[in-house]
Amino acid sequence: MDTKSAIFVLRRATELCPNDPTLTIKLGLLLYTNGMAAKGVDRLMQLAHLSANSTGNLALALGVGSILQEIKMDIDGALYRYKMANKFESPSLWNNVAICFASRKKFVAAVSCLKRALYLNTCDWKINYNLGLLNLQLRQFASAFHYLKTAATLSNGLPHVFSLLAICLENLDDDTNARQAHITATKSTHGSVPLSIVNYAVYLYNKDFSVHKSVITELLMEYEQCWLKKRNNVADFDEQTMTVSTKLANILNLGSHMAWTKDTTVESTSGAINDSANVINTANESPVKEENIPDT
């Protein structure tokens, strides 16, 4: 996909039609999802201020609402935008409302909203994924497996979906399929995802560090390559993932050789890895993209 040309055309279009909100929304979302998040946010927020009380514009509500809840952490503002959309048969709207509730730890309300979204669009992998993620956090592993398996099929095998599926299988004591899911996540044709690599490394560490030491080393080298290519993408290298990967590197005496350890201030000890491993297996699903911003 030639995103640079698309951005150029949309910029030119917004210059010719500055009062067309649809063009501005598309440009803002395209900028936001292609490495120019700040510019995308600026575009959408400018439009938000000009149309604060507009009703019935679903695309505007989803675009601005996503920015408010993801970037500005303004959940009330996002919910207000979704209410103003007045499009209550939109699966994307119910999905985003669910994420707002989940961010406030209102998981029952979040699950209810996601089930409504799923009723409206059963083939949306993002909705199935979010339901799987919530059920995993609620330790409803059988339900999580059902939704994550569906999401993996519908998303054509995205690595972070398989990584969560692997964690779910671990908790269901299906070690064989859990390991296979971890391998699938790290060998995906969609490319390497740092979180999937770290989750697999932690899984092997917890199984038998001495037996899997060489494989863990290879995974950390792969993580190094990911970091060198994607270091500017903060979402891929959150603090928790960096902490665990640094601890693993230090245990293997690789800390001084890894570029990412020189950019972090985390002090690591070999005795602390088990606690971090537990965190990444139960709570670190959230750094995986929730995909609040809809496709346009």
C-alpha cells in the first residue's frame, strides 16, 4: 500500500476542500496509523474543536473518541463523542465504548458492550480479540480461548493474537499447543512483534532455563533486531516488556551487548525474573494493540 501517495493526495484534497470533515478525518487517521501520530492527533483535535456538538457523524466520533481515550486519556470526553454519534447499531462504536469501560476496570460492562458489538458484526477479528483479552484478564480461560481462536482465524494469523492464544493455552495446561502457538507468533509472515518474542522467551525460561538457554538467546537476538528497526514505536516497547527483556539479557550475561539495555535505566537481577514472568503472562496482554481507531 502506497501510504505516502495517499497522504499527499489527502493533504491536497483538504487544501482544496478545507470544510470537508470526511477528508480531514481520513487524513488524520492515516497520519496517526503510519508513524506520524502527533500530526494525526493535531488534525483530528482541530476538527474536534470546530464540531464539538455535532451529532450523527460516526467517523468523526470514532476518530476523535479514539484519540481522546488513547492519547489524551479523557474517557468522559470519548464517551460523550460516542453518544453524540447517535449511531447505536455500529459495532465499532460499541467496541470503543467497551474499551472505555475496561480502562476503568468496569469489566462486566465492557464484556456486555463487546458482546453487543459481536452481535452486530461476528466477523470482526478486533472485537473477538478484545473479548478474548478481557476474558483472559478475568481468568475465564475457556471463553478466552474461544474468542482468541476465532480472532486468530479472522486476522489471518497476526502474531500478537497467537501470542495471547499461547498464554491462554498455558493456563489451560495444554503445553504442546501453547508452545506451538508461541512458535507461530514468533515466526509469523506478518513480521516479528517484540511482545510475542518476549512472551515466548519467558515461557521457555519458566519451563527449563538450562535446556532452552540457546533458544532464549536466539529470541533475545531477534528482539534486538526488532528494537533497532522499531525503537521509535513506543507502543511496541513499553516499560514492562523492556524490563523483562533486560532481566533475561542480564541472566544470560548479554546485557552489555544489547543496544536496548543501554537506553534503559532498569536495574535487573537474576532473582527477579519469575515475578516479571508472571506479570507478562497475565497482565501484559494490554500492550497488544486494541485497535480503537477504526479502518476508514
